[in-house]
Amino acid sequence: MSEKTLHYDKGIEFSPEGDLLQVQYAKEAVKRGAAVIGIRTENSVILFALKNMSSALAVPDSLEKIFQIDDNIVIAAAGLMADSRNLIDYAREIAAYNRATFDEEVDVAKLTKEMGSRMQSHTQYSGVRIFGASLLIAGIDKKKQPRLFAVDPSGSFLEYMAVSAGGGSGRVADVLESNFKKNMLTEEAVMFGLDVLIGTQKQEDRTSIIEVGIITSSGFRKLNSTELEEYIKKTVEKIKEEVGEK
Amino acid sequence: MKKEEGEEGILEAKGTTTVALVCKDGVVMATDTRATMGHFIASREAKKVYVIDKLKAMTIAGSVGDAQKIVRIMTAVLKKHRMENDGESMSIHACATMLANWLNNYHKGSYGNYFSVQIIIGGVDSKGTSIYGVDAAGGVMPDSKMISTGSGSLTALGVLESHFKENMTTEEAVDVAIKAIHTATKRDSASGNGINVVKITEKGIFEIPNSYVEKRVNEFVKEMK
């Protein structure tokens, strides 16, 4: 970085090159965090989150990365978890406000816009720090269709068929993009997501704890440890086979 | 502060009959066209049904000024909602709940004085056809089959109770609505002059031509003789 740009990474101001350096740093912070993946199928959205526990003595269930917002919406967060929690609280407030005002669930696209606006506001006003978090927002819309959005620290968002954040997301994103098939069944998609998530980990990290949540028009549920173990066992075997063949 | 006697009559045009009913493939709304200020007939062709969204309309009763402000706000808010939601209209349930919350805030006095209105919101949304009644305190009559408001509502409801059938065709419902308003205008001095009828189906919002309404009224009068 040139000396000239140095001044511009203190506050949230444009550098002469036209960059908002703080926003880029925040995106970098998200990349350093553990990976999350979202996959949309014909009737569901599945969210996956890696949990790297800082201590072997920590209780894994106390680290939550997939959060239910309302009956129809669930969010997976990547990046600084303390920042994520603040955003999750805000999302739940929006959902509650919508129920009180309209007696209806908030629409998933609408909530995504609200989250984008809140995250954007932290890139423009002084006295605030940019959220070091990306959100994968999954939900079922009013037409009972599954929807998946990703919001980054700048507050901009896109809709996806499959998306990842965190985990040095370059590699995860590449594998996800090159192996994604449309119209997977929910079960296939769970296998696929775990395959990507575990396959892109270093060998020694493959014991990391994983959280999987599935949302359909009949509601949201997280896979319990027995279901998850079975899926992970299958996935690890599959990966071993593939590696062996090569 | 309590209003002095007569003051209300000067400041607020009141006295109305409106009805709304749900039929097989739509909603029918009808109103009289008289606006009064006390004993004075302030207008013989007052408009009391307003289109507020693509497939939503609202009837108003009570203070005309209060009601028209609500119409303006609702129309603007619903348009904004459509722009923010990929062209998707707000559901009628959400629309009525929002208005009810809003009216209740004013009723409680935290924002100011209450809106002296009785409102029916009706139309077609993704869940089908429905009508909702909303009053000045924010009370909601959710998803009713028939509603009447205004000073002539008692008489109109009598007609609705005896003539309303489930799953009527739109044509039958228009007849019942005309009968209800016509009868109310015979017994309520604050209701009268013409009858406005609007039907809402999936195809859109249509005003029933005056000539047809007058023809049907004459036929009812003959039938009753």
C-alpha cells in the first residue's frame, strides 16, 4: 500500500483509487472466518456452517451459526460472530415488527433489503465500525418458493442458487460453482454441501463441527447429531474413495 | 375537550350507508352518494368508494376529511409496498392490520385526536377474495362475508341478512348491494341520492354503470308494490 492511501484506511472514506478500504478489510475478516454454504433446491434451502472451536474444552452447542429469524426465514452467518449476533437481533426485530404491523411473516427478499440497508449504513456514517460479517439469508417466499440471498459487509446482496462465505471462500466457492447441479433433491443437496465443506478443508481440520439447517414450506429444522454423523460418515467415505481413485 | 353540540355537524360531513359483500369470484362494494353537514345535504354526488391498490378498494363513512386523508396515505403506502416487493401487492389482511394499528395509535391520543371513520377494505389477493371492516379504535372485523357501515347500516344489514347467500355470482351480489343501499336510503335521512356500485374480480375493479343501477332500483320498486 502506498503512503498516499494510508490516510484513507483510517475512516470510511474513498481512497484516491476509489476504494473503501475499510469495507475491503471487513470482507477480508469474513474470509478468515469458518465457511458457511447455502444451497437452494426445488423446495428447500439448506445452510451449512463450519464451527472451529477455539478450545477442545468448549461446548460446541454454545456456538451457533445458523439462526432462525421467523417461521419462514433462517440466516447463516460468517465472520465475526459477535457482529453477526447483533445483525441477527436486528433481523428478528424486523420480523417481529412485521408481525405486529401486518400480522404476517416478513418476506425473505424484504428482510434481505432491510439487512443490506443496515449494513450499508455502517459504511457511511462516522462513529460506527463496519460489520465484519456476511449473511446467507434463506427462506420461503409468499409463493412458497425457496429463496437464498447473500449480503456482504458493504451491504450489497445478490440472490443465488448456491453460495458460500468465509473459509477463504475462494476455494469453497470454486468447488461449489463447478460441481453444483440444478434440481437436486434435499438429501442430495445435504450430501453435496457436506462434500464441498469437508472436501475443501485441510485433512487435519476435517473433525471440525458442522451445523446444518433445512428450511422448507413446512418449516425449519436443524439436523440432529445422529443424522449429521451419518451424513458426515458417508461423505468422508466418498471423499476417501475419490481421493483413492485419483 | 368535549365538542360543543352542533360543532361536529359543521366541521365534519357525516351520515352514510356503505355495504360490502363477498361473492363467488369477487367482492362487491356499494355506497349512497349523499354527504351531510348536520341537516344540510352538502353533496348529492359524494364519492365513498376509493381504489387504493391494483385489486383493492375502500369504502369510507364518517368524517369525509379524515377518511380522505386515510385514502391518500393508504394509496401511497400500498404503491410503495408494490415497488419494494417486486410488484407484489400487500395482502388485504396485512393492509387492514396496518390501518388498524395506525388508527389505534391515533385513538389512544398519542399522536393526536382520533380519526372519525368506519372503513371497509376489500378486494382480491393471492389468498382469494375478502373484505375487512376497520373502525376508528382500530377494531378489525377480519375476513367477513358482509359488512355495512354508516348511519344507514342497520337498515342495510337487515337486507343483507335476508338476501345474502354464500357463493353468489357477482351479478347477484350487485343486486343485493343495490337493494341494501336503496332500502337504507328510504329509512335514513342522512343517506340518499344516488348509489355507487363497484365490483372487484381477478380481472380488475369495475364501476357498475349508473344506468344499470337505476334500472335495477326501478325494478325492485315495482317488485315490492
